[in-house]
Amino acid sequence: MNLLHLYRNERFIVFLEKVKKVFYKVLPQYAILPFIIIIGMNVVTYYGSQLITNHLYHYDVTFLMPNDFPLVPSFIYIYILAYVQWIVGYIIIARENKKVCYEILSAEFIAKFLCLICFFLFPTKMSRPEVFGTGFSIFLTHTVYRLDPAINLFPSIHCLESWMCFRGSQTLKKVKSGYLLGQFIFSFFVILSTILVHQHVWIDVIGGIFVVEVGLYLARKFQTGQIFENILMRISRN
């Protein structure tokens, strides 16, 4: 019985090792901790901030959306597919090399921190139009409206993430030439979708792009990617 138990444990360990190898082929080991930090920062920025800003006065930016500006439910598909763009985009950035990975992820951290400050100092909200009709796009629009409250809109995190994927792709050498163009086109449509599904107004778009550019500038000027390197070195020593 003990031999059988040991055999099963050994097989399980071998299986885990195979899974680990496959996982590291997709996402390099050096990128795992920075990814965890960035995901944590995203949770704090978007969800954590709401615990405080829910009790603050929110500036209504609905007036910045023209009354006759159409709601286009079909763009909800692009709005949702943005999450796929981010996952693929950041993994490809991480696979380029350690320096690029740390530089872009540290820029992402700075951009999210700037968002957090904006959410505290300038909490915003907007009124959404009533959505009529039937169909899957209508259902998805209702679902997004229900799950994603129209608060803390400036800057737009949707625009931030897509623009960072595009700007980060400009540093890549291992991808084909069409990848950069594809990232730009898809990012453009993601940004457009935030307006056409009435999730954001134009000032949120500008804010999202602006914090990305500031994040990249500061990350490169002060080489903040080195912080991830230092953290991993300290962990390895311990």
C-alpha cells in the first residue's frame, strides 16, 4: 500500500513538473512575480478604490457625451475581447526578454498608481442610456452595465491597458512586422468601443493614454524595471 502511494506521488510530481515546464514556456519564470504584483495593483486600483470613493462626491461627466451620440451594442464584443488582447499582449511582452518585461510592467504599475490618485482626487460617474431590443449583443451590454458600475471613469483603464499593449509592442524584436499594426488597429477599436457602448467619455480616453505615456517616460528615465530585478534577487538569496 505504501509502495503504491509512493508510486502515485512520484507520478503526480512528474506530472506537476511537466505542467511547470509548459507553463514556463508560455510565461517565463522571471515574469511571474511582477505579474502577480501588477494584478494585485489592478485589484487595489479598480476594486479597492471603490471602497473609499463610493462615499465621496462623484462628478457627473455625462454632459461630455453628446445627446445624439449613438449607442452601438455590437461594439460590446470588442470591448470584451480587449481582455484577450491584454492577456496575449502582456505575455508576448514578457517573453521578449527580462529587461523589456520589467520596463513595461513597471510602467504599467506607475500608470495604475496615477489612476488610483485620479480616482481619489477626481471621482467621476456618468449616466448610461437605456438599452432596448433583443440579441446577444444586447444581453452582453446589459451584463457589462450590471457588473461594471459607471464610476471611477477617469482615466479609462480599458484604454490604458490596450494602449500599453500597443506601446509595449513597439519595443519587441521577436514578433512579426504585422503584430505592431494589429495591436494598433485593435487598440484603436477598443478605445472606440469604450465610447460607443457608453462606458466612457472622450476625456477618459485621453486620461488613459496620458497615464501610459507618463508611466513609460518615468520607467525609462528612472529605470524602475530594476525594482523587480532587485526584489527577485533578494528572494533568491533568502
